[in-house]
Amino acid sequence: MSEKVLLKIDKNLEIRNRLLDRIESGEWKTGDKLPGARTLAREVGCCFTHLQSVIESLVQQGILLSIPRNGTFVRENWQKRLIQKSFLLYHGCPPPILRQELAPLIQDNPALWITTRSQRGIYEIQVSHYLFGHHEEYMDLTPVFDRHFPDPDLFFTPLLNAFRIDGRLYGIPLFFSPRIVVYNRKVFEANKIPIPRRNWSWQEFMECIWALRQKLPAEKVLRFDSRLFWFFTFAARFGGKILDPDREDPVCLDSPETLRALDCILELRDILGPASQSPSPQEPALQIITRQEFYRSHRNGVNEELCAVELPLPEGGNDVNVPGVELLCIRQECADQELAEQLVKSVLSEKFQNHLGDLKTGIPIRRDAAEQSLNPENPLDALFRQEMNKQIEIYNSFSIKIYNLLSQAILHICTTPRPEAMALMHDLAGTIRFLLRISYEKKDFPL
């Protein structure tokens, strides 16, 4: 009998998932007392023995609290517990949408307990930004990938390799997307501002921002983001880098290209000015967006007023793209290696990848599914196709500690006045040089 069938008839697992679903949904909140075991067994439709066994297991895992002669309660901070066979969905996407996107995967693996409220899952859908800051928590998926997919050319290999850190594959991309600029033609026409042209320069982009800002509040022009991935999306176009391991001095944060990028990004921030504390529910005139973000927010159809162009390219810049990627990651604590292997096979299968392509959810990592997903007659898809073939820039060539230091530092720098921010970037570069020198000289330094 196959593992898949065994999982379907595992009564205790089915009961456990049904109880967890009631906690996840909020039907039973923190501190709530569960119905008595015999009453609950009737509600669930199982025998008392099965129900009692599951409850004892959830008490041992720290989800429930049993108080003698008083009852069983939902434990405080249950969301912090790591539950075997739990599947955490990416917090950045509304759960109903992600459940639809992952439906075949969930149906084919009924042992999974789906959660969005837990802080961690054994199996997780994560984005690249999170993975780079936590990769040591996850399994190396290289053996599974190599065993089932001996021909890597089936996939966008450079993107797969972007998530190989020290030779270990810490995440399997489900799909990806280059970033483009989507604009609302009607807003430009109403304000008598020339619409963005294809292959526009950074100067033209800034002139566009300035013209829009004279007539619209900041939140209706462009939503500025201070996080590392957003900074690097622009910095890479200037030819900037964070680290370049091929250089004698690998730290590039204070290189002319990166400093020029920072100065221009801060100028953009200052032109926009502070956004309202209550952002407008309407989309801004310009959005820097991935395919999955775009189509998830336009599931009822794309407004004909929405058009798109490439990211602006500075003079002497580098025509590259920093993609948005969503990945399957599996934690080191995984106790079911067979289920882990099945999930890797499932997410990269033709069936699932074609399903993602049909939904317009990013660009599937399988080349054949990507080709079927992108409609060359659709201007947006044609632009995504063009951009996905450009050189990919990813920023994963450093340790978790340095990555998280960078992430926090860039967030601070991008919210600091320009003269001080430029000085802070020099300080950050010096700090990272110092940390790297220590790690090289003292091999046991915990970088």
C-alpha cells in the first residue's frame, strides 16, 4: 500500500488536523476550554480512544493545556509551536488566494495541516528575502532535486542556483517574476503628464515622479519601500552590489555605483515626501510590481487603463532584474522525509507547474510551463517575457548574520536624511569589512 493511501486513512492524523483547524480559525481562542472528550468525539465523529490520544499528543506538543479536574484549554502562544506535517502559507498573500494556487498540492498530500497563523511550519512557502535571512534553519534539498530531476535544463537553472548557498539548495522556487513598472494611463492623461515611454531613463523616471507629485499626494504617486530588496532592485540597475566575492575587497556598499544609487533613491524618497498615515485604497499612479502581485490584485480582470514599462535604467547602468520568488522550504526538524520528498516532486511536476501557469501566478520555474503561461499577445506578458530573460541579480553571497545586519541597516539608512544616510552607508561598509576580516582570520568566528 502506498504512503499516500496510508496518510489518507490515518485516523489520528485526520482528527488532529480537524482540531487544529478549529484553533486556527479562531473558533477556539487562546484560553478557551474545549468541550469534554466524549462530547468532542461525537462532534468529530470518532471513538473516545482516538480523540483522547490526539488530545494527549497536542498537550505534549504545547498546543493544548490539560488541567486535572478542570478540563483542556488552548494554550497561550500556541502559534509559536512547531507542529509536524504543518504547512505554513506565505503571510504576504491572502490565504484564500494561496489556497487556490496550491490546491493540487494540498489535495495530493492530505497529511498536511495548512496554517497561516503559526509562526513556523515544517513545510513553508517563503519569499527569497526571508530565506536569505534564515537559510540555516532549512534542509538542503539538493539530494532530492538531483534524484528526481537529473536534467536541470527543464528549469530556469540560474534562478535555482541563486538559492544554492555554500553548495546547498535551501529552497525550491515554485515560480518567480521580474519586476516592472505598471502605470495608470488615465491618471497621466487627467493630469496632462506624458506617459512613461519604453526603455526610459532614470532622469525621465524622476521627472515623471516630480510632475505627478505637483498634483497628487505621495501615496497616489508611488509607494516608497525602505526594505533591502526594494533598495537592491534599484541599486542593481545602477551597477551597484552589496558584496562581490571575485574582488580583492568584496564589500561594494561604498562603491561609486552603490553610493550613486543610494543618493538617487533618497532623492526619490524626498520628492515623494511623507505618505499619509492612512494610505489610499486606490492604486497609485505607478507601481513597481511582480507578475504574481499584479494578477493577485486583479483577479476579476485587468483594467484596460493599466499599462507597463521596464524599470528605469540610469545612464551607464546595468540592465538587470531582481526577481520576486516564492519557494518551498523544509525545516531541519522535518520528521517525515517521504512527505518532504513527495512535496518537492509535486511542486516541480508538470501538473502543478502548469496549474500555476494557468492561474497567471508568477512565472513557473519549469520552462515549458512558463512558455504556456505567457501570452505573447498580451502586452504585460510580453514585457514579463522580455524581462525574465535578462541577467538575474540576487544578493545571497553572505552569511545570515551579515544579511540580517544589512537588512536592518538599509531600513534605517533609507529613512534617514540624505547627508547622514550617505555617511551611514560608509560606516556600514566598514563594519562589514571588519566582520569579514575577523571571520577570515579566526575561522571559528560565528559569522
